[in-house]
Amino acid sequence: RYIRMTLLENESASTNSPIVFVVDDDPAVCNSIERVLEPTDLKIECFQSAQSFLDRYDPNTPGCLILDLRMPGMGGLELQEQLNRDAISLPIIFVTAFGEVTSAVQAMKSGAVDFFAKPFNAELLRSRVKDAVQRDADQRQHYSDWHAIEQRLLTLTPREREVCDLITDGLTTKQIAAQ
């Protein structure tokens, strides 16, 4: 999956501090997750609905998303589908009181990094959030590196590009020289 090009064009995106976004219609759950994640020193932003999250989320912001499965309006799986359609690869951890196997399977097949049933193990959630934030940082770095390579390739002359293509085809220098 790809991160929006705005991330790749914005070199300062990598300097942003990661944020754990929590989308749950129950304020008590948001407060509970905030308390559980307090020792991580990660910034946390809570949203009462999927739409309020979508209205405020900037794809250049690194972090992860903790998402409830069932909410009024757009549910967690629908939000995950919307993010996938928009090519936003923010790691998602589902935390829900309605953890049916079919929903868990669908969430994981659509790219969720984990799925917890409420009540959840606080230490395990902290660990998975740290892993998800690191995964997002690694992925953003990978795309940034790839973008830098693409930009360098664009500076090649047509002849340099031809030689580069032959190198990537696996030809030896003698074979390239002969061509």
C-alpha cells in the first residue's frame, strides 16, 4: 500500500512526533486508553466518531490508529476501508467489545496490525502500539527513501538511463559495453 504523495513531497513530515489516534464513541474507553498509554509518552488524540477523525486527520502525521469496531454512523471496518481507498496506510489496532471472528478476520485481511477484545490487556496494548508506531515510522522512511531514489533517476540523461536499465536487467559491464 502507498502513502499519499503529499507525504513524499513533504520532507518535514518525518520530523513530526507520532500521534496515537483513538476513535471510539465511548469517552470512558478513550480515557482508559489514554491512561494505559500514558507511560509511552506518545501524544494521544481521541475522536468520538470516524467522521470527526477523517475531518481532522493529516496523512503527513505519523503514528497509529486505535479503532472501535461498532460506532454510530461509520463503523471501524468502514473507516478502515475508507483509509485503504484513500491510500492511507496508518497502522490500525482494533479494540472492541464486539470481537466476532468474522470481523477480526476481515479487519486483519484489510491490513489491521492487531485486534483486541474489551477488556484488553494493558501491557500488551502498550507493546502493540509501540510496535505499530515503529512500523509506521519504518514504512514512512522506506517510502521517503524510495522517493529520493525516484527523484535521482529522473535526473539521468537518456543515455545514462539506458545504461541503468541494462544494469538492472543484470547485464555485465562487458555486455553493456557491447550494446
